[in-house]
Amino acid sequence: MVRVLFSFFGAIFSWLTLAGIAAALVVLGIFSLYGRDLPSHESLAQYTPPTISRIYSGQGDIIDEFARERRLFAPSEEIPDLVKQAFISAEDKNFYEHSGYDTRGMVAAARDAVVSRGRDLRGASTITQQVMKNFLLSGDRTAERKIKELILASRIEGTLDKEQILELYLNEIFLGQNSYGVAAAAQTYFNKGLSALNAEEAAYLAVLPKAPSRYHPVRQQQRAIERRNFVLKEMFENGYLDEAAYQTSRAAPLKTVQSGDFEPFRAQLPPRGYFTDEIRRQLSRDFGEEEFFSGGYAVRATVDAELQIEAAAALRRGLETYDRNQGLWRPTGLSIDTASLEGEAWREALSELRIARDIDLNGPWLPAVVLSTNGNAAQLGIEGREDLAEIEARDVTWARRINADDTRGSQAKVPGDLVRPGEVVHVRAITRDSDGSFVRWSLRQVPEVQGGFMAMDVNSGRVLAMQGGFSYQHSVFNRATQALRQPGSAFKPFVYAAALDSGYTPATIVIDAPIEIDTPDGLWRPKNASNRFYGPTPLRTGIEQSRNLMTIRLAEEVGMRTVASYAERFGVYEEMGPFLANALGSEETTLFNVVAAYAMFANGGERVLPTLVDRVQDRYGKTVFKHDQRRCDDCDLASLDPGLAPQVLSDRRRVINDITAYQLTSMLEGVVLRGTANSTVKLGVPVAGKTGTTNDAKDAWFVGFTSNIVAGCYVGFDQPRSLGRKASGGGLCGPVFTEFMQNATAKYGGGAFEAPDECQFIKIDRFTGARLLEEAFGADVVAECFRLGEEPIFGLTFDGGFAMGADLPMFDRGVEEVVKEVTTSSGSTGRVGNKASFGSLSSGGLY
């Protein structure tokens, strides 16, 4: 019997041994099969996760950030132990003991699944396995993926230490709200750095890896608290929290950004605007979009935050003034169902609407919904305000409503004539100038007319301010850099620059007389803005008064190919067509290009490249782009001799002769002092510039500069159409330029334009170009710069090869041009010439 039992148990043992060996061989074969051609786990040692690229102001403040995955990389040594302990307690309590996989955990998970008959299913993946799944494998829930995960987990444990593995995990995991990694999640949910988190906050973050949406802090608050408390219990049992800390944390409410307990991080940043979005566009082009959004770049912007605010305000004021002068009210097209107007339902409906919330002009513009209209008032609900508001009748009498069929209603007398219940509008508070106290609420609308504004340093090319439209949130299209518009007469200085470099002088006489040109589109008869012709006139007067016919004759004399080469050299165009009409600015370009080109007049004729970025550093702090390429050999010295400053050396290419640059600058000063910008551009420092108004007044421009800052503005409809019979560059853009530059010069100053040493000054009569005695003085006397060593010849007259006008008398200073008074965008009056038809060919600038 004993022998039989021994034989029986021996057979069982043999079968079990053989089965074990067979199972081991099968497992070994499976692991060998799936262990081939696996991703390289060693690559994780060099892993650089996608991280946020941030834009900083010159003062080091974050002003914007861009990312596909919002991740802030935190090295292991910067992640507090409390955070690590929370995630280890929630995900892998044996993390520091196992070798990549947790056999005990897998057995326990299997046992719980059997006991609960499949109801209690929990994962048994270690943190190491999750790293392998997230980085090297797919998320498929298959046995094959699980086997590969185990193989890679055991391998990575031999390549990286535990802290390195934990660092990868805590920086890679998705924790909801587009937050990847614990550093970004701490900011998203609590607006805190990792070191500032308490136990209950760290525990809540540790809840999120499994399913962030299931534990949303507002929608699933109770479930989130229960799971957070479970993690706290695990931390207590694992010895990471003492009894008192555990009980305190367990009893704490769940306070988050999402529930309104903390201000969101984004609220601390200025609203995204045209400046930072243009940086995004340019760096995405230079580095590649994917690289910029994931490369963790630190970008130092050139923006002056104070001037950026002033630029936005000045342009908005000019656009709104023009818009309100049209006297038309255009509904936004946004509305809320009238059934939601009863009670408080309108508040949530209004908050969900996409409407511009970034407008600040004489106070913030707030979204509001019309709740009712009754007699002489309309009741409004305003976003973010508990009390209701009223619009009074006196606030609407300036306008008439444009209906859906484009018909116009009668002049409004009560609010009900302009607005309807359920319509969404903008309002702003009217306050007293004396003490800022509230007076009433006023309806506002985003103008249909648009425009762009830009200002930059004339020497470095650093763009100080850029506004690409009325509101970025209303329209992200950047009209300073993306809109192609005709510069009109704002282009004329480049014609004159080509002429001055070709031997002409500001006193050279050019015929101002009728011209007829045969074109494929018919006979072209360009005219001056005043519809008059003035005979032989000096160049200076020609540009000051923006004479079209003189400019065309001058371009013909110099040659349009020469003019085109100058425009390309200045960067106004990449390739300009050598057509005579283009001398009047009929070819399209951007405000960005024109403003940068004018900077070269101001800085003495040196090529300057505009930039919105001073420096770009990668995630390791290495500089990968630097705009300023000037050399400063003295800057490395410990000290300099008393009275000496560091010498900054530049190898910038010269675009035009410095004499030419100064002559042109002096002539453009005349535009402001006596010419087409005289009535609207007023500063306390020397300023030069040029107006531009295109054919049919579809675009209005002014570009001007002081000794250190150049700024430009254009106004026009996005789908070009006439701005109106009285519109002009001086009237619409002059006040915008003036408002901005008053603030810019208060901060940066401005002095006289410096004349080159090679200048010899000779006094001339600005109307006749005749040489005057040194002691001459008066309103008609100008001290003109001529090239040293070259004796100017006075009295020569050029007609551009056009026969007409050669026998006309000199321009008579006693004859006034045909002018009219117009209302400018600031509400003041100015004097401009009458419009002139350009015939069948659109020829650009009028004045």
C-alpha cells in the first residue's frame, strides 16, 4: 500500500514537475517571442517631454504661453516628497521594492476579481509599467500589450533608477484640463507651485491619472472627495502622514480653481493679443509649428507693455470715432433665447457666448443681453454684475439701426429703436472726468472699419507696440502684418529718396502740370488732390503738399526700375512692378514693411530689420536666437576709463546715403509743419512723416517718426471700399499717431534730427527753390542741406519727359489751394484738398 501511494504521489510530482517545466518553457517562449523588436527602453534616458513655450516681457513677466499639451517639466529633485508619496500610495505602494512589476499586486488583483465575480476589477500595473505603456506602447487592453509592458518594465529597471522612472511618470501623465504632469496640474487646479501643495491637494492630484473626468472637482465633487480621502488613508497607512495630518486633510473641503476658490493662472496673464500671436506665427515659421508648441522655449519679447496699451487705445479711439460718426447701429448677430431672459438663466447663456471680452476703451466693454425695452429705457443684464442696468434714450439718438435686409431704420429716439430683447451687445460705464464716479451705462459696438498700428525703435528694429485691429478676440487677423493694402502717398518718400540719391536736391524744380498716359485700360489722366496744377515747384513743396503729378514726373525722370529697386532695398516690397502708377503707392504691401522702411530715414539710412523678439532660449537655457548682432568689445572689460562708454560696433548695410536720409527727413518734417499732416499731428518734439490716402479713400495712412521711434497707422475696411468723401490719412490716422506718440515721447523723449557732418546748409525759398542770403528769414525760408563740396545748381527744371506744363509760371505763394474743412477722427477740424478722380486706372495715393 505504501509502495502504491508512493508511486501515485511520485507520478503526480513528476507530472507537476514536467508541467512546471513546460509552463516555464511556454512563458519563456512567449516572453522571448514578444521580447523581440520592442521599442528601445534606453531612449527614455534621453527623453525630453513636450513642454510649454512661454513669452516674457522685457521685465521678465510671463505675458503668454503656447502648448499642445500644457506641461511644465519638473526635475525629480524639485518634486516634493509629499507629491511623490501621494502618487505612490495611489498607484504603486511597493514602487521602491519591486523590479518593475509587482507579483503580489497581480495576485491580489486576480484574487479580488475572482472573489467579487468580476465586479471588483482593479489594475495591477506598477508605475514602471505605466511609464512603458505611456511612452513606448499603445493603450490597448490586450494580453500581448501586457506581456510587452512587463518585459520593458523589467528592462528599464536596469537602465534607470527609481527616481528617474518616477520623474518620467510624474511629468508625463495626463491629469485633465489639458494638464500634463504634476507641475502643470498644480497650477491648473490650485494655481500653486508644487512646493506649495498641502496633503489634500497632492492627494487629489494623485486621484486623477485613472480617469480625470470621473473625479472632476465640481461636476463629480463628492466622488472626487471620497477618492481623495482613500488616497489620504493609503498615505497614512504607508507612514507618509501622521494621525493629526491625516484627520485634518481628510476633513478639508475640496478647494480648486474650477470651483472658484482660487484665481486661475491664466487670469494673471494679459489677454492674448496681436503682439504675442504674431510671435507665435513667426516662430512657428522659423522653428516649425510642432517644435514651437512643444519645445519649451523661453521667448523674450520686445514689447513695451505700457506703450502696447497706449497703441491699442489710440487705434480703438480712432476707429470708434469714425464708426460713430457714420451714425449706424449694427446688431452683433448674437442673441439669447427670450425664454431664458426670465430669472437668472441668461447669465449662463451669456457666459457661453463667444464675444469679445478684451476691449478696454475709456473703461472695459462688457457683454450684456437686452432683457426688455420699455418706453424711454432698455433693461440689460451685464456679465459679471449682480444688479441689472438701464440704457437711457439719450444714449441712442446718435444712430439708426441697420436691419437684417440692409435697410436702415429711422433715427433712434428710444433704445427700442436700436435693440431688441434677447440681443447681445457691448456696454461700458460712463464716468465723470472729475472724480471717476459712475454716471450711466452706454451702448457700444465693435466698428466695422478696421486698421493696424505699429511702433518700433528706429535704431534696433525692436517693435515696441503692435495692434492688428480693434479687438483680437473679435478678429485675430493681424492687419499690421497680414493685411496687404495700398500705401498711397505714404510710398512717395521712396520715389524722392531715389531722386535725391540720383543727384536731385530738395530745391530741384519739377513741373506740376497735367499728364496723359496711354495704358491698356485706356487714357490715364492723374490729378492732384486739389484738382489744380501749380507749375514748376521745388521737390520740398511737392512732398509737403503731396503733389501726384510732380511725383509721376519725378519717377519718370529717375526711372521706375530705379524706384522699384529702392522700394525693394528698403523692404517695402520683395519685388515691385516697375509701373508708373506704383509711384503713387498703388501696389499692395503691409504696414509692418512700411513702418520698418521709414525707420531707415530716421536712423540715417542704415538697414534695420524689425523684430518682435529679442532672444529665444531652449528648455536648457541655451540661446538659439538673438536679434541684436552688434558687437561690444568693451562690455567684457571690468572697468573703463572715466568718461568713456562702451563702444557698440555695427556692420549694418547702408541703404541710402546719410545726406539723402537727412534731406528726406527734413522734407518730411515739412509735411508735419506745413503740409498735409499739419492740422492733426502735433507733438512737443521734432517729428517727420507722410500721409497717404488711396484712390477713392479706400485706405488712409500716416507713418511718422521722431529721432528714436517710428510709428504707423492705416485705417480701412477689410473688404476695401471708400471711407467717405471727407476721409484722409491726416484726418483719420494723424490723431491716432499723435495720441500714441505723446505717450511714447513722454517716456523715451525725442530730439532734433542730427545732420551729417557732410551737410552744407544753404537757405532757399521753399516756393521757388531760389537761393537766398544767409541773413534771410521768414515763413518761406528753409535752410536746406546740400552735399558738402558740391555746388548746387539752382533753377533747373524737369518735366519727366512730358511736354505739358513747360511754359507754366512758378508756383505762386499767393494762390491758395482749393481746400475744404473736414472733421478728423478726434472731432477737431482740418483742411484738405478736394478729391480727384484717377480715371480708369487705380493709381494709389491722393495725398
